[in-house]
Amino acid sequence: MNARRAVEAVWRIESARIVASLVNITRDVGLAEDLAQEALVDALAQWPDAGVPQNPGAWLTAVAKRKAIDGWRRRERLDDRYSAIAHDLSEETASVDAAWEPIDDDVLRLVFISCHPVLAREAQVAMTLRIIGGLSTEEIARLFLVPVATIQQRIVRAKKTLSAAQVPFETPDPAEWKERIASVLGVVYLIFTEGYSATSGSSWMRTDLANEALRIARKLAELVPREPEAHGLVALMEFQASRFAARITASGEPVLLSDQDRARWDHRQIARGSAALVRADAVGRGRGAYCLQAAIAQVHATSPAYADTDWERIVLLYEALGRLAPNPIVDLNRAVAVSFATGPATALRIVDGLAAADSLRGSHLLPSVRGELLARLGRAEEARAEFRRASELTANERERAVLQAKATDLTA
Amino acid sequence: MSDTTSTTVAATPSKWMLIMREERELTPEELAGFSFDEILEQMGAYNEKLIAAGVLVTAEGLAPAAEGLVLDFAQTPPIVTDGPYGETKELFNGFWILKTASREEAVEWASQAPLGPGVKLELRRVPSIAEFDIDNEHIQRERAWRESTGQL
Amino acid sequence: MKYMLIMRQTDEAVEAMKTADFESIINAMGQFNESLVKAGVLLDGDGLSDASEGFVVDFSGPTPTVTDGPYGETHELFNGFWTIQVSSKEEAAEWAKRAPLSPGQKLEVRRITDMSDFEDFADNEYLRSEDEWREMSAEHRKGEQA
């Protein structure tokens, strides 16, 4: 057991709760996070020899508070943020309370701040992984294949932005709730999809990144149990993640849904997905976009074989999704479903409509689907051209190889 | 299955854990006769059969016991040491959890597992949460969690 | 990565359990389980019924033989487990340390195998040639169909 990693493990478990408790006092996420990080540095120096304390979260919180008081004493005149804290604190409140337990509502407030609309998407992603997920800057950089300095800058800037905007530490008003929770769920799903089908790099998927997102989503669903879309998002991600072991060969080649060995799907995970969807429905407020996407994923996850897929049900679900949130990607997926439920000719008309509207320009998805449909209609020459075009548009190396292979197969 | 006193339990659907036990290390001759590919193939076919029958809840394999840890709660905080926990006979490297209509069905599935000499399957019933005191607040919460994660 | 926390115990602990305050054990377990759920790390967990209620299937003979449980001595058995999904072995250990167990009880912490365990085999020369052979025969079959 590595002592440093043992401290990091405690941080992973406790950080969101510690920072949440501290923001409650400091009213400033950046400051709270800095204080917690300073406490972590102390832990890294002390725990390897002294051992991990009985309630490590309480220890870290108390040390961070003590640092706030010390800082106030030194910088009272320079920084009024510290004096504000010190008014609320005495030495006693900063002693280690073994029974310390953070308040869940504080963690929820922290989630909303990390995904606050004043922040850019990539800042929201970095803040969520860092503050809610408890990942280090290095870990985030590794997961996103970017330099550590890039993530560091994003986090520093995000903290400054939040501070400058004086974003309050509170859950949104009912009037804002829908939009704000959608933003939070969007950030979590973005992290997941980057892991599920990596847009860059040499790997087809990065399961560790997807699993981080899933962990945050499960946590979130516990914080907002009355929010059907939070359960819907968990369901969607459980269904998609259940296919991880079957989506890739031992040598790293992607395996398409139709060719996957369904015995290798994680059936326990599929059951968790179905249960999350039941939980969403039980709230009784209808199905949102995540719930509908989860329902589509569920049809695949529970079909014994690809040939048994209930495509008509999938078409209906895509229609519902399209009505709720009109989107050319949804239409494209509906076209694929229609091609199996009704036939490739009907589907091609939908795709041609999308191409005419020029709504998916620059995406490899449209030519890739069009190529598939043309191939099934026996129009090999046109199909080959579409696959070639798609392979030029994708940024993922593995995907490019698959598309090029499809074009080559048609030649043979 | 001489235990006739529990026949009332027999017809109750419940979950069973099938724990893969190795009685001893295999001899070099036995090891030589093994094809890893064949084992994967047979296990895959067996799992597919369990899935098709709708009885498979979960199945997992465990990494070598020496890679694991052991926590002894003789004191607080517990003492952490490197694995393995014990001798081969005490360990297990994989398991299935099945949901069957009766314990006879669980035994039947277990008997069909593609296992060979030196290996035993220990079958243990997984009691349902319903068997516990429902007035307890934590049991109720656990019930809610199990419901919400498809584990009832 | 996924880890299994396996509950092990001594005969003394089994005896002590018979007179223990069941309610307080349930409460402590409940709190521990809840902390795992809230952290988003708990995948599943189960307690097992008494080992004497179980069976043992032995595959040593030509046909499997079934006998009544228990499989073995107390130290060979376990009565419950948790499956958690965490980011490191150290995190698995940290959660294990928080389990509300008492003297005489141990937790065996084991990693559950995943795809990465099979990556080793991708480098295995024998398996790689096997792969190539499979691909070739698949191509061959395709040719036959066409």
C-alpha cells in the first residue's frame, strides 16, 4: 500500500464534503478549496507516519478551518474574505470533532456552483471532476489527455470567475431549477460520453473516465432523488457502460453493437439501469430526454440477440425524443431504427432530408449512416464514397480504421 | 439432499451464490491438459445458458488473492496487511449469483458448471431483505436501496 | 476498478455474535451502507444464510456429487460481501477500514477482474496466432457464403 495514494483515497472520498462544509463558512468556493488543499498537504506530510486518523474528514476539515483562522490573523487587513470567516470561528469550532458529518445540502450547493452558467463548459467539467469527484489536477489531465497546466489554468480561472461574479452558495430557485439541473446533468453526461466514445486519442473508449462520470451521477441521484432526469441519466449510463467489456477486442479494436457478444455484457449493471429507470418513472413527472435515451438503451440491453431488437419500439422512443428536443442527431438515429423496422429506402429519405438541410455538416455520422443504408440498398459505389468521406471527418483513429475497412469491404 | 426438514423452503424462489473453491493446486499433468481457450469457451457457453434461462444475477472473477488485502478488526483502526487471506482451500476466485425458483434448481445449475477435478462449488442461499425486521429504519432504507438498484 | 470486500470471521466472533445486540449491528451496517450509496461507490452487497443450510458440489468424479454444507471450517467460510467501484486499491482499503466490524472479524479485499486483465493475453503469442487463425477462418466462411 502506497502511503501517498492512501491519503489521496481519503481525499477522493471526503473532498466534496469537506469543501462543501468550508464554503458554508467562507462563502467562496475558491478559498474553501485552497484551504482544503492546504489541509491535504498537511495530511500528506503527517499521515504516512502517524497513521490515518479515525475520522479523516473531520481532521481535514478542522485543519482547514484552523488555517483559515491563522490566515485571518496574518492577513486581516489585507484580505477581508478571511476576516469574514474569522468572525464565525473560534478555536473551539476548529477542533477535531470525531462525530463530524457534513450536510448533504451543502454538497448539492457545491454541485450547482461547479456547474454554474457563468463558467464555460470545459471549466464546469474540470471543476466537477475536481471538486465533486475529488480528482487531482494530474488525474483530470491524464483522463482528458491534456497538459496538467491546462487543467490548472481552467480551475484557477473558474475559481476567479465564481469569486468575481459573487455566485451565491445556494440551490437554485424553483424558477431556475429546470435549467440549472439540466446544466449539471449535461456536464456529467459530457464527461461520460468523452469516456464512452473518445473523440480524440488512440483509444476507442476510456472506461476510467466514463466510470468517474457514473460515480458522480449516482452520487447526484442520491442528492436529488425527486429529479427524474438524474435517475434517467444514471440509467442511460449504466446501460451504456454495461457493454464496455464487449465493445472492444483484446487487441483494442471496436466491436459494433450488432456483433457484440451479449454474454459479455454486465447483466448486473443492466439490472441497475432498469432499476434507475423505474425509480425515475416512480417520481411521476414523466420522461425527459435522458429517461427516453435510457429507455432506448434498455431495449438494446434487454434484447437476447441483435436480430430480436424491437426496432419499432425504438422508432417510437426516438419520435418522442425528437418531439421533446428536436435534434438532427436524434433524427439520424431514428433513421437507423427506421431502416431496421421498415427498410433502408424509407430511412434513406430521412437521411437525405437531413443532408439537404445541411444540419450535420462536418460530422462523420451522416456520411457513415448514409453509407450503411446505400450499402444495404446495393448501391456499393455511392456507399464506398460515403464511408471514405466519413473516415476523413472522424477524429478518432480507431473509428477511422473501422470506416476505412467498410469502404474496402465493399470493393471486395 | 437428505435434509427433509427444509422442504418448505424448497419451493421459495431465492438467490443463491455459487462460490468456486479450489481444493488443491493442480498437478503438472492436469495443468498440461488445460486449454485456456477451451475454458473461456466453456465458461462463455455456460454463462450464455444462464442468461438465456433468465437466472443469472451476476458473475465475477477475482484477481489473485496475493494481490488483495486483509483487514483485521481486532483493533481500531483495523490492521491492514497484504493478501492472501489464507490457504487455497479457504479462498475462492470467482462466483455466480443465480435467482432460481427452488434450491433444487440452484443445485441443478451448479452441477452443470464446467468445472473439473480439484474444484468444488459451495452453494449459499442469499436471504432476501424481507426476512429481516421491517420496523428497523435502516432495513427499510436498505429495502429502498435494493428496490432502486434492482436487487430485490 | 471493482473490489469485493469479503467478510471473514473466527469461531469466537461467531459465538459473540449470538449474544450481540442485533439492532445496533443493523444500525451500524445501515449507516455504513448508506455512506457507500451516497458516495456512488456501492454496486451490490449481500449477506449469506448459514453455511450449514448450503450445499457443496464436488467436480472431482466423473459426475458432480452433491453434499450438504457447510463447505468447511469457519475460517474457510464467509457470510457476506460488498462490491464497490473505486479509483484505487487504497480507496478500497479506506472503505474497508470504515466497515463496522469487531474483533474476530476480518475483511478480505479482492479486486474483481475486468477487461484489463485480458489485455495481457493480447500480447500472448499463442493467443495472437489464434486470433489471426480465427480471422482467417471467418474470412473463409464469409467467402463460402458469398
